[in-house]
Amino acid sequence: MNTTKTAVHFTDNYLLNPTNPISVNLIGAGGTGSKVLTALMEINESLIALGHAGLQVRLWDDDVITSANLGRQRFAESETGLYKSVALINRCNRWAGTNWKAKTVKFEKDNFGRLPEEARAIITITCVDNVQARFGVAEILKETSYRKHYQDEPKYWLDFGNSQDTGQVLLSTIGEIKQPNSEKYQTVASLPFVTDEFGELLKQSEQEDSTPSCSLAEALEHQDLFINSSLTQMGCSLLWNLFRRGMTEYKGFFHNLKDFRTHPIKVA
């Protein structure tokens, strides 16, 4: 009897047993990014407790904290006027004793087409609020993958995106990840970029009004209070499983908070 093998992606070996902390570029420190950073702190503490080298995070965001950010994002009134990335990273470092870094610039090429400094990371996580930024990150990741370098070789891209009460999280590989021989599973070495697989859908979903909200009440008209946090918990669980289980059958999910439905996306 012919049986169909379950398609899985096995985590890159270096993530499971690294010699140094795994470098992570977290891009965006707003409604989703500020919560993802907290989850990364939890993952880091848990990995270290299990004998792993943990994570080394750089948080990229050039925005400053305004009153509209209070409530939905992880900021206090006393932090108004500070860079989001600086406020969050300082808080993490004080709380957990980490030496994570804040970047107060956009993760984008400069006017001469040069890559941003420290663009290379083993894992890139995007929590950006517009489609153009995603395509810009995709271009940078493809370019960094062409430049062979032993340190911080890019492996994975995890993208978070949402509208008012729906969203998605999608995992991509940066190039092919070497897979073990398996009689039990159909191994999948390459997971396509979100901008390649869902590029047209992303462009169609781009909101016409991208102006910033002037108050929390106005911000809540654009995004449900808990859409960011619900995406964060499920998306970071996917990342955690890459470390803990060393494999995944799923590369992401579509999530609808309005009617509490989530649709998983298999790796193949």
C-alpha cells in the first residue's frame, strides 16, 4: 500500500547546537514587534536553561514613542519621546542581563544602494506595517545570502503581518537548508519568501490610508486591541518549535481574531 509521507522541514543544525548566541534582526518595534521582543526574551531564557547559547537580538526601528502608542504597544507614558527600539532594549537588558542592541535607523539600503550595517543575521523577523518595507527586506536578505560569510549566515525569515482583526505569520528559508535523509518524512529544504509566494496578495491588501494615528482611540479603529498579541504568541511558538523539536510540519498560518479561526499552512 502506498502511503504519503508527511512533509516536514528540519531545522538547520547550527540553530540547535550553536557555538555562539543565534543572531536575530527584529525589524519593527510597534504593536507586534514590541510583543515579539518579549517573546524572544522568554525563548532566550528557556534556551539558556536547556544548555543552548541563546539569542543575540538587534531591534531596528527609527520611530519615537508618542501618546498614540500607549496601551496597544509595550510603552509607558514616561517613555514618550524616546526611540522605541532604545526604550525596549534598555528594558530587556536591565530585566534579563542581556546585551541586546537597539538600532535607531530603518532596515533599508541607503541612497547609494549600500546595505545597512549589521544587516546579516541568522534569523530575521519582520513586524513592519507596510508592504513596501517587506519587499525591501526581501531584497536585502537575498543580497546578503549571495555574500558567503561564515559568521551570521542568514538562514530564516519570519514575517508577521496584520490588518484590523486578521493577520498571518509566515516562515521562509534564505536559500536551501540541508536536510537529513529520512525514511519517515518527505523533507523540504526550501521555504519560499512571503514576497514571492504571496506578493500579489500583499500588494492587494496594502491599506490606502497609511497615515499614523494621533491617539490610541484612533489607532484602535485601525487594529483590534489583541490582534498583535495573538499573532505574536502563535508565531513565536512556531519559532520555538524550530529550536525545541528541530522540525516543523507548518510554515505559518492565517489568523482571524474576529471569528477565532486559524488556518495552518503546511510546508508543502
